[in-house]
Amino acid sequence: MTTLRAGISGSGALARAAVQRVRTHAFCDVVAAHEPDPAARAAFQRDTGIGFVTADFPALLATGIDFVILAGPCSARLEQVALAADQGVHCLLHAPMAPDPAVAAAMVAACERAQVKLGVAVQGQEDPVFEQLRAMVAADWLGGPACVQALWAENPLLDAPPGPGDSCAAEYPAADPLLAIGAHHVHLATWLLGRPVVRVTAQGTRGLRPLPAESTAATVLFRGNVLGTFTASHLAAARAFAIHGTDGGLRLHGDRLWLRGRSEFHGDVFDYPRPGEELALPAGELRARSLARAIQHELHGRFARWIDDVDDFPCPGEQALEDQRVLDAIARAVASGAAEVP
């Protein structure tokens, strides 16, 4: 396939990381960028070396790019996606997809009308380890799935809480922080299990610090009576993800992957050789083993191959919309105190 030309909107950490990742392969190249803020625009151009950086989003589209990476504020994305779709430009969004399902649905509809592709880059889906874990779950390696446990906590807002006019406070409604920082885990769970969510309950906390919300915990019922718990917080620093089944489980926490399953499994990244026994693999060892496959799983390059119809994509717009409805149901459950349906 040819190297596709990509543009990027945004200049924050997500955008900078995207440029670095794209430069690890030849499937696509970021050739232009959009950033409205003059100081941020100048710094981004200096640090990335991208030749064309503009304050005007239509000017970005006019450069002849094949697809645009939207790594800026969620509040601007509906207009950006509509403009891009009208120009025949495919759209790759960084999670979270949108502030609410109505915006997400409108973006999906705009791309469907224009017959362009819409995808969402989800943290974890670029990891060959997660791709192998998905194959193991699909092969009934851990038996019938019984429960999912997910925790995502980041605490930089403890030191610098958003003020009334700050974008963080305006961007995320009641679902914050699950929408703001924990959306990845909802996407990962539906992708790994291959099951939709049918009902949610949730609680949230606020008041300790001047944040829109501090912590959110949701109980999610997947089809087939698989129970999931999702917790996200601005008051701590921790990440963990686990799926447990009738005959085993898998758990990622800190720098270690823990496994126990019903049968042998030989994969592209690691082997599980002894059924029924616990196996713990250090993250450093997994990174070394998956390095050779990382380029094929890098999401911007994979999106480019999806455009060329030579690969699939783990989170297309339609699936991301379904996950967005789950996040919205969690927000409604926090507010109502009752069970909600996505």
C-alpha cells in the first residue's frame, strides 16, 4: 500500500504521541496540523518539525490529506467531522469519542452519508498483548467469562483543579471521570468480551476538591450475565484490568500480567504452557516479546490500512457509539441512583 497523508488537530500530549507513533512505520505520515492557539501552534511546529501548521481547520483539510486525526477537545469534533466528511476525508478520533451519544451518533451519521471511515483510537488496542488476550478469551481459555474488574485513576488535577472557565470542567459532564479518563476500559471490555452491555448502575463522589466529579464507580451487566465493575478517579494513581472466568482468569496490574487458564495456549507474544497453573509475566518481558509486532498494531497505521481495505480496525465508529451509550447510561445512573439501560 502507499503511504497515506494524515493531518492532525490538537497539539497536546495525545497529538505529540500520535506524531511519534506514526513515525515508527510507513503506513501513513502526518504532513499537516491544526491548532488555534498561537503559542501552542508555534511550539508544536518547532517540536515536531511538521511543515504546515495552521489555525484554520478547513485549511488543514485543503492540504489534500487522506485522513485527519482528531486529538483536540471533544466539544469541537462534531463540526470537524462534518467538515472532513464533506471533503471526503476519513476521521480517526482519540478516545473519549464525544461528550455525549447525540454528538457521537451525529458524527457516525455524517461519515456514513459521505462514505468515509470513522474510527476511535483506544489505549490498549494498539498492544499486541491485548490482541492475544482477546484471542484467548474467544477460545474459551478461561472458561465462561464471569466478571470484569477495571480501575483507572490519575491525580494531576489534585494539584491543579480546573476553574469555572477551564476546558476540563466544560468538556466532561456527570460521567467524569469515567468519560474523561476511564472510557478506554469500557471500550477494551466490550472488545475483549465481544458482548454488549444491557444494564448499568453507578455512584459518584464530589466535594473533596473543586472538580466536576472526583470518583465514579459503575456496575455493568454484559449480555450473558457477565458482571463488570468500572472505577475511575482523580484522587489516586492506579491502573488495573482483569477478566475472570469459570476456569481461570487474566489480570494486568502495575508491571505484571497474571494468568491462569484451562488449556495450553501458544500465541504470538507469549505462551501459556501448563493448564491450571498460575503464570506471572513481567511487563518488561512482554514489551520485548511484542516489539516485533507493535508496528502492525499501531492504531494510526492500522487505520490507514483499514482505509485501503487491507486490514480491519478494532474500534470503528459504530462500536464506539455503542460504548458511548454505555458511558452515558453510567452518567444517568450517577444522577438518578437507579439502574439505566444504554
